Amino acid sequence: MRFRPPACYLCSLVANIKSQIKRNRQNEKRRLRNKAARSEIKTRIKSSIRLVETEGVDSDATVDALRAAVKRLDKAAAKGIIHKNQAANRKSRLMKRIARASGDAA
């Protein structure tokens, strides 16, 4: 028989106590939800930067993408997925990068 890794990283830690089993299940669900949210934040930031580089700062699609990225960052900070200071730093870096890209285009 071949060794099969568990589907989740917590499955190898089998608890005997009901409350701990439930807690492990909840933590796994939250970990996957947070992972998806962090991935979406990265995707939104990348797409907004790509749009700025291709279409420029003044296009409607760019403004909408940038607004969505900032909204996702704020939402993640409000829900505790990322720290509020990290959200502020990421927004600052995003705006600085967009300003630099628009300065190069001008």
C-alpha cells in the first residue's frame, strides 16, 4: 500500500474529544475560506496593475478594477483575514505603483 497524505493538514491530528473534533473542522473551513480571500486579493491587485499598464489610469475598467481591489483589501481587514495595517500598506503600495505607471505613461 502506498502512503496517501490526508486531505487536510489537520486530519493527521485526530482528536478524541468532541469539542476538539468540531474545532478542527471549523478551523479547516476557515483556513480554506481565508486562503480563497487572500488569493482573490492578489488577483484583484494584479488585474488592476495590468489594466493600468495597458489601458492607462483614466479608463473606466481600470477605475473599477482599482476600486474592487481596495474594497477587497478593506473587507479582508474588517473580517480579520489580514491585519488592518497590512491592508493600509498594500493599498499604499498599490497607489504608489499606479502613480508611477501613470507618470511613466504621461
